Amino acid sequence: MSKPLISVRGLTKVFGDFTAVAGIDFDVAKGESFGILGPNGAGKSTTMRILAATSTRTSGTVEILDKDPEKFGPLVRAHLGVVPQQDNLDGELTVSENLFIYGRYFGLSKQFIKAKIEELLEFAQLEEKRNVKVEDLSGGMKRRLTIARGLVSEPDILLLDEPTTGLDPQARHILWDRLFRLKEQGVTLVLTTHFMDEAEQLCDRLVVMDKGAIMAEGTPQGLIKEFSSKEVLEVRFGSDRNKEVAPQLSQMCERMETLPDRLLMYTEDGEKLLEQITAAKMHPTTSLVRRSSLEDVFLRLTGRTLIE
């Protein structure tokens, strides 16, 4: 195997009495789309800041393109595109001006940047907004511009911290399409997210992180196969009856999780299981058969949902 672009071993970050990152290991290969999946407070953003060479680590080793970002920060950052969790665009400047000024930060020539702006405006579907002030853009447009800005220097690695938080479904899907295109062009993507569908759509491989530690690592489908069943039957019997019927229902399936508002029954055939429940004279007020997701993996590993 070729040497990874990013190698992390025993990474720890401590703030006073609080351990934000607790000795994690992972590698990211060239051209890979690698995800860090976990709830808010899992340590994802702290890890990303260390990778971006904007925060120091307490212990452990980090190598990006064979260099320690703490020792060679400017050199490492020259190969990185960074998309922070919160857009930090200049609202008083136009779309084109934001891209131009950012390019100048990297010491790129005016001629190169002007040509690059045209390419990035097309990529971000913002050609018609080139002279519009950023403060007048929608949330989805600002997010696409922030990603485009991170690509000005033609980075080898693009770090994306919660890239679609706050966006509506249509804007999220447009952004996913843009990220797919980057991957097809050979850009290595590292992204954090607490959206399981986003991780399934975008990531070749991922780690599930909680309370600063890595709980599992693998491909989205591999993790689902390892830690969950093929399908999930979600049933509701009403707030008062869910706990009452749970013991009987748990005997009918491989595994069951009791949430405040519903019961999750893990099985290879959801429709067949629902027929068994009905045959037992038990009639849920609502029922839903769906395939297992990374949310179910997280629930199995931690005993709680990604978004609580």
C-alpha cells in the first residue's frame, strides 16, 4: 500500500480537566473521502483544527504529507484547503472579491487567480452572483463559496468541518454533488459530520467518534453490516404503552432499542416482523420499515442517538 497522506497516532488534546481527544489513530489515503462521524462534542472539530495546523496537540503524532503540522505549519497549510464549520466570508465584499483576496493570501499571481475565479464560480454555480455582496447570498450559496475559496490554491487535501450544517435538503444535495466532483478530480477529502446520510453518501471510509474516542472504523456499509441488521422496524404504541409492550416485542427480533417515542426492532425482514406483531394481536399506532443506517451503528455502540 502507498503511504497515507495523513497519519495520526495516539492523538490527544486536553483542555484543563477535559479531554477533548483521547488517543485516536487513523490514516487517510490519497484520493480518499474520509469521514469523522459523531455528535456535537465528540472531538471532531478539535481533531480538524489540529490537522489544519491551527491548534496544537497535547500528545501523539500527526503527519500530513510526511510533515508534522506543528513544526511545518505554513508548509503544510499550503497544501490544505480548509472549510470551517462557520462561514467566515467577508460580507461587505462581492463573491469574486472574496476569492481574489483569499488567493492573494497564498501569494498567487493576479493572473492565476483571475483565471481560477472563473473556474471556481462555475464549480460553485455562482457565475451569476460574481458581483453580488456575500451578505446578500443564501446559506447554501455562502457554503458553496466557502468551499470554492478553500480550493483557490489547488490543495491536495480539503478539510471540511460540518459542511452542510444549517442547509436545507436541496442545498445539501447540491453541495454533495460538488464534493463528488472534487473527489473525481483526485482531491482528498476529510470531513466531519453528525448526519449519517451525509457520511453514507460521501465517505469511502470513516471513523465513528464519541467522547473523544474512536468507537469503530470502516466503510459505511461494512460498519452497518458489522453492527446492525439489514432492516429496522420502527413502531409506536403510544408514550404510555411503549415500555409495557417492549419485553414481548424484544422476543420477536434480533435486538431492540427503546427510545422515548418509539421502539426500534432490528431484523432481516421488517415486513415479516410487522406481520408477526399484527398476528399477535398487537397493533402499533405507527410503523415504518427502513434499512439500517449509521445512526443504528452509533446507537449500538454508544446507547444513544447522534442527535439528542
